[in-house]
Amino acid sequence: MSSTSKQSLGNVNSSISTENKTGWHRILAFIGPAYLVSVGYMDPGNWATDIAGGSAFGYRLIWILFASNLIALLLQSLSARLGIVRGLDLAQASKNAYPRFINFCLYLLAQIAIIACDLAEIIGMAIGLQLLFHLPLIWGVSLTITDTVLMLFLMNKGMRKLEAFIMAMIFIVGLSFLIEMFIVGPDPAGIAKGFIPGNLSGNALYLAIGIIGATVMPHNLYLHSSLVQTRQITRTDEGIKSAIKFNLFDTVIALNLAFVVNAAILILAASAFFKNGYFQVAEIQDAYKLLEHIFGKIAPTLFAIALIASGQSSTITGTLAGQIIMEGHINLRIEPWLRRLLTRVLAIVPAVFTIIYSGEKGLGSLIILSQVVLSLQLGFAVIPLIHFTSNRKRMGKFAISVKTKILAWASAILIVVLNGKLVIEQLNDWIKQYPSAGIWIYGLATPLIIAIGLLLIYVFLRPLLFKHYDMPAQVPHGLATTIEDLEPISYRHIAITIDFSKNDRDCIAHAIMQGGKRAEYTLIHVVETAGARYYGTEVMDHETQSDADNLNSYVTALTKQGYNARAHIGFGGAASSIAKIVNSENIDFIVMGSHGHKALKDLIFGTTVNSVRHMVNVPVLVVKQAPKLA
């Protein structure tokens, strides 16, 4: 089993070299992870909260954005430090520190946060498509499911190309808003006053917490702690110290750029809407129409293009975070496209129901609600992160200082207190709106709030009460066992899968190397025609007859050379047919050829080797076609 199975994002872990580079080349080698993270700080959810805040309160909530950015800088730097020093992402560290049931609860909460984030991205992209191409929202929401293909394609191209795509999307968003800022002409004095903190209550508090949730996203903490591990570093004190420093540069630059974009959105809303008397612009569509009404065609077009770019880039980073959370917390690894599809479907359902029952007007409120859900989950990511990076036994000399610890805990307390205040105010609002349902509201909400509160207290207290107790690291495929007294294995019955390609010769040669003339060889070919799938062994079409003749010619050639070989034709699905033959024939070794599909072809044609490997209990040797010699 490859060691990558034990690593966070194993297929890209340590895939980018930083060694033997100096000056700007070394800095550039580390730049990338924070930009993928920063995407989450300027997704459609941020747009909704920033537009609502700017239109309702002018420049007054800029200080909330600024404070959120400072908190984000602190927490993301801690996340990067955890990944660099311990080589664990936040989910893996939680798996080692908390019992299985608690990890399952943390996984559920984190997954809800990712679905909430994805919900905002779906709505944002659908609105962008509607604004540019006049596509009905229900169609736009449905079309967003196709971005799974783009995500799969980019992930197969490698981390650097994925980072380049994300940076291109960020550039489009930033350039669009830079041009729009010149068009609307904001008030510099008003912007400066907006940085002065003020009292928050009612709708201002709700929007402020939505801004915090949209800015300091919980899944970004998981994501950053994993992405920093894509850089190869020297595991010495000096190498780790250097990696922390360069990743801090990356984080500061990327997150400050994200703050500028967010501030630009809020300033745009304040300058264009609040200033002109439009105080309740909570809908992204309304912002587009008002921009067109006030400033003409250019500003709203740039607005829509930036909206699509931010939604598309955010959905990719959300997928990576989902993989990290699932593998880290509950040791479950599934195909990225399938996980992406499940998350997207779970996010599409509430969006579709909102459109059907509340119309397009309900989508803006749904986006803001999704950001509040993100904020409510923050404590469950932030508190463990502070514990892990404070642990001097695990972090050694790289544990955070007392000053940093105080700032981190102050940020965590602020987040938890604001969320608690929001929950109380929201319950009171519901009671006022629906007085007859007061008993039901309290009856359903109170147990849930108590359970979540107790879980948060446990997450906080456990590392304090068991300060140096970490369970052994668990990974999806388990831990290595002791290897001693190895005996050579002799295979009696070897299966060779045949697809009548150039791979066949190499597969047969490798099989013979394993078994020699003492073993029995079964050559397997599966007929996958429509007839074969429906009628199985009863089918005898032209392809089946041709495949049988070709397979027998291989058997004849092997028999003439003194090998005990025979043919076996399977019908229907390749993986299931091969597994059925292997299990029924008591075969103890399989040699298979690699088809070499990538990305889209894997999605269309399937991954037979991987499927077979999980259906049988015997070793599988995968043979790749040998390269041609020059």
C-alpha cells in the first residue's frame, strides 16, 4: 500500500519542490495554498452579506470586515503552522485527540458547513448565469451540477495547475471590482469612519455574524492545514521555520487581497445603494439591476462575470475541504467526483425548494442564512486548532507564544459569544412572529441548542483534561505492521485480464514471471455489448464470437510453449464479471493491464482496476504498457 494513503490529500502531498531555490524563486514556490483558501473569503456568500450590509448601513460595517480579516489571518496562520510542523491536517489531528463519536459529530457539523457554503456558490453561479444569459434560475441551479467534470479535470492536472486556475478566477474578480470602484466613486471620508467600531444589535448583529461566517470559514481551516503539505520541505528546525515564514507571507498577501475585494463589494453597495436611498438591497439580482439603472451596462456585466468566477473557484476548494474532512474525521475515502456530486445534490435541494415555494426573492435570504450557519460551526474548528497549536509536547519549539494564544482565545470567545447572542435573538424573533408556536419552537430548539452547547464544552475541555493524551494516528487504510520472516509465495492459479490491446503481451509476460510453468493460467476477457449485459451467456453476436476466437489464439500460443492455459469469457460489466470469475475459479493472483484513462474518460468508462481490487481478496498486479524505446 502506498504511503500516500496515510497523508492528507495523499495524491498531491509534497508534490511541489521548494528545495534548492533562493530569493524570489523560493517565495514563489510557497505561494499558492493561501490563494486557494482566500477564494472562500470572496465567494457568493460574502457578496450577499456585504451587499446587504452596505446597502442597509452604508460604510458602518467595514470595521466588522476588517476585524474578521484580522481574525482570519491569525487562525489561518495557525492552521498552516499545524500542517507544517505536525504533518497533519486539522481533521487528522482531531481524529487523534477526540473519541470516535465526537469525531463523527464534528464531521457532521463540518459537512453541514460545506453544504451551506456550496449552497451559496450554487445560488451565486445560477444568478450570474441568469444575469449574463437570461437563463431561468432553476436551470442555472441544475447546471451547476456539471462543474464536477471541471473539478475532476483540474485535480488530475496537478496542484500547480489547480492553483493557477484559482488565481486566474481571483484576478477576474479583483479586476472587475477595481473597475467598478472607479465607476461608482465612493466617499473616502465615509470609508475612513467605517473603520471605527460601533454597537451592534438587531439586523446589524445578524449581518455582522453573517459577515464573520462568510469571512472566517470553518472549512478553510481544514483546507489550509492540508494544502501547506503539498510543499516539500526539509524536516529540520531551520526548514520548518523557513516554511512557516514563507507560508505566512503567502497568507498575509492572499487574505489582504480577499479583504480588499470584500471591502470593495461593501463600499460598492454603500456608494451605489445606501447613498441613493436603496436601504434594503439584500438580493444580488437587485444589486445588478440597480447598478444598470444608475451606472449603465458596464458595471453590472463586470459584476455578473465576477460572480460566476468566484462561485466556480469556491466550489473546487470546497471539494478539497470535503475530502480532507471525510478522510480525517471518519477515515472514509471515496472518489472525489462522487463526494462532490453528493455535496452538490444536498446543496441543490434547498435551493430548488426555495425557488419553487418562495420564488427568486427568497434566494438572497437563503444565502445569508447559509453564512450564519458557517459562523455557528466556527467554534468547533477554531477551539481544537488553538489547542493543537498550543500543545508544546506535540509542536515543540513551534508551539504558539502566550501572546498569540491570548489573541486566538479572544477571537474564539468573540465568535462563540456573538453566535450565542444571535441564537437567543433569533429565538425571540421567531416567538414574536409566531406566538402560537412558542411551545413547539422552544421544545424543538432547546434540546438541540443544549446538545450543541455540551459538545462545544467537551471539545474545549477534553484537551485540557487529557493534555498529553493523543490516540494513535488513524488513516483510511490502517497502520503498517511489523515485517519479519518473509517466505516466498508460490501462486498456483493466475488470472490474466485480456482486452486485445498492446498491453496483452506485457500482462502475459508478467504473469508467467510470477507462476512459471508450474502454475495454471486463466485468460479472462469480458464482452460488454448491450446484448451481453442483458442476455449474458446466451448471447453469441459477432463481437462475442470474434473475442472468443482471439482469446483462444492466445491460449493456443501459450499451450505450445508448455504453459497450462485456458480461456474464460465473461459478460456484462467488466469489474463485476472479472471478480465473479476470480472468486468462482479459486484464482489466487490477478494480472491486469492499465487502460491509461484520465479525468473525463475515467468518469465515462469507469476505473476497472480499482473496482476489481475492492471486489476480490487476492493480490492484483497492475501492468502499464511499456514505453517505446527511441
